[in-house]
Amino acid sequence: MILFNEMGLSAEIQSAIEDLGFVQPTPVQEKVVPFLMESKQDLVALAQTGTGKTAAFGLPIIQQLDTRKKSVQSLILSPTRELAIQIAGDLQNFSKNLDFINIAVVYGGADIVKQMKEIERGAQIVVGTPGRTLDLIKRGKLKVNEIRWVVLDEADEMLSMGFKDDLDAILETSPAEKQTLLFSATMPQEIVQISKKYMKNIFEIAVGKKNTGTENVEHHYYVVHAKDRYIALKRVADINPNIYGIIFCRTRMETKEVADKLIEDGYNADALHGDLSQSQRDFVMARFRSKHLQMLVATDVAARGLDVNDLSHVINYNLPDDPEVYIHRSGRTGRAGKKGISVTLIHLREKGKLKQVERTVNQPFIKKMVPSGKEICEKQLFSLIDKVENIEVNNEQIGEFMPVIYKKLAWLDREELIKHFVSVEFNRFLTYYENAQDINVDESHHNEHEFSGRGEKNERGDRGNRRDRGRRKDRGSRDGREGFNSKPEKGGKGNYEFSRF
């Protein structure tokens, strides 16, 4: 393995990345950084999100900037404002020990005049979304005549979001002698076309195989009836007390409904969808990143730009139609060398479509059984015991209350005290799951041809079986709820705290 100190990076840059905790390069950094330090060839790099791409292209660009010039030398395009802001922040961290390096970030929905001034102050690197970047170029405020590098980060996402015309215009106006660096998690035909049209003498680097999922992710699926999909989701969450993940839904309405159910059932959850204003979106994403939210329910479009490295789970509430969408979703977990789990809830007639996704991902999908009530209760009980065992006790704070506590509980022996403690947390929970039904679909009793008709009909009919949850009157109350909570799927007055970060 080539180490960072063997890549020709300056002492200032090495010191900055050491402060950030960089120990050894990720696979994409190990391949890309030395290449960009030595070559002017165009580059197509196939790598999942969360693999360290920003450092892979950012470190060599910072190293080779001409800080004597105050013109734009590098243009970095990303699909969303959140990702653009994150990239710019990372580059600022990488260059914090260097003088005279200025970085501007530009995106829609923000003050364009302020962004113009940032560029005019001598930004050598501009990070932006395609639409706002092209707008500034057309206004003559972003001059591209001295650009040496154009980076297309998450190029497949930009194309899927409809930015092809903007990308065409930007690439056509930039200097022919520039070095173009294209990073993508998948390689659809549109990416191939762009590379052929605008890139030359291409060098290809792949971390993993084309259009496949990351090896750090296990792929699980559960077969349930459509009417039981939410119950299955809740049981998957309950069997994983420390779950921290994104739940992907098809529509805004479904996103809201699932999030509301989770909140009603005591989880710290919220929805991310297109109806949110930018300030509401920023607030939700900030709470999720800080782990004040346990689960985020989102559409694919709304979740773009949300970059979190330590998700334990990605849950597909519905199986996506496009296998590449599944690759992007599952690639949000299993990052930075950590293991992750991608869960998909399907009904029996989707087995064929699941096999197609499995072939594309080129990794085995493991069928799992929806856990029983007994399994869930056992897992949650032991999770609680572990937390009690490992909790750090502040004797100074609790000491003054102990005489009263001893007096109140003196009549209980050790065994009775434990029973009371467990009962406080789990009476209603245990009562509910005592009679919980098995919702796994017995595939042996179903003929595959039974499900070859109009698949949506059954799902529409199932909607009538959902319980009436009413409307939540105060959505703002979520913010005051700290820790992760859950309560039984039905009934019960209390919230039972299962896990806390």
C-alpha cells in the first residue's frame, strides 16, 4: 500500500489530513492520488459514495494549484447543494495550513450576488451545482478560460436529476486542454456518451466492479404481504435496538405516512421529501447527522446530497424498479470500512424483480424471516441490560437522592427489584408481542401464477386495512425528544426507551 507521505503531498497538506484522522489511503485514494500527481490524462473513476473520493481528487488539485493566480483553476460539479457544501468544507480542511487558497461554493436557492463576490475575491476552486454554475458562466461572473481541472462528482446522479444539458454547456465552454475527472458509482450509457464526447485519452480506475454494490454491505430481504409492510419494518427496527438508517419510499405521501407511524410508535424519526422548504430540509438533515434522529424516511430525490458515513441500515420500503437506484441506496451504508445492511421488503410477486437486482449487484441476497415477538423482546431486554451494565454513574449528582431511593425500595429483595425494573420497561411491550402474529409469507402455499396479474390491485385494497392513526397536531414536538424510543405496534400509553447514542 502507498501511504500519504509517499504520494508527493506537501508537509502542510499531510499535517492537515493527519489532523482529520487520515491514517492510510482508501482504495480509491490509493489509486487516484498518485495518478493525478503525475498524469494529465482524463480520468473516469468508478467508486461508490463514501469511499473518500473528495480527498482522492481534492488533495492533488490543492497540491498543484498556482496560488499566485486569483483566477478559477478548478471547477468541481456536484448534484446537490448539500454535497457541494460538504466538498468545499473538506477542501478547506485539506488546505487549512496553506496560504492564499480561496474556495467558493455556488448553488441555487442562495444569494447569487454573495456568491459572485466570493468568486471575485480570487477563488481558485469553485464547487457548485450545474444549474447555478452555468448561470454564473453565462453572466460572465465565473470565467472558465484558465480552468485546469473539471471534476464531475457523482456524475450518474447529476444525469439522473436532469442536468445533462447543463453539463454539456459547461463542458463545451471550458478549455479543451483541461483535465476532466469523472467520478460515478454506476456506469450507465449516458456516462459513456459524455466520456466519449468530452474526454480524451481516458484512464479508467475502478474500485469494485461496474454497476455492483459495495462488498461491505449485506443484502437481506423479507417476504411479507403488502398490508404487513409497516409491521415488518417496525419489527426489523425493534430487533436492531441501535439501528441508525434511512428508509426509502416511493412517494412523498408514503414518506410522510411511514414517518408519522414511526413517530407515533415512539421512534425519533422524520421525513425528508420535496414539500419541505430549504430551511426545514437543512434542519432535518442536521438532526439526522447529529443522531438526534434514529431513522430518516426519504424519497430518492430528497435524500440526494445527504452524506453520512456510519449508517447501520438502509431499508427499501419498496423494491426500486431500477437496479442502479438500489445500488445507490445500498451504497449509503457499509462506508469507511464499516459493515452495513441493506434491507428490502417485498411481496411474493416481486421475487423475479429481486433476482434481477441481485444479478446486477452481483452479490447474494439473503432471505430473512421477520422476527417473532419473543425474539424481539429477548433482544431488547438484553440490550437494556447491557446499557444498564455499562452506564457511567455520576455519584455526585445521584448521591443526594440515594437515601430516599434506598428507603423507598428497601422492601424489595434483589430478585424482586430486578423484576420490577424489567416490568416498568416492558410490561406493555411484552403483552403486545405475546400475541403477535407471524407475518412471514409461506411461499410453499402460493402458486407463482397467482401473482402474475395486476400487482398494484392488492396493494390498493390493503390500504383499507390500515388502522386510523389520525393526524398529528404538533410536528414540532419531535425536536424535544432525545434518545431513541419505541413502543408496541398497537396500543399502550407509555414510551419505552430502548437505545440511546
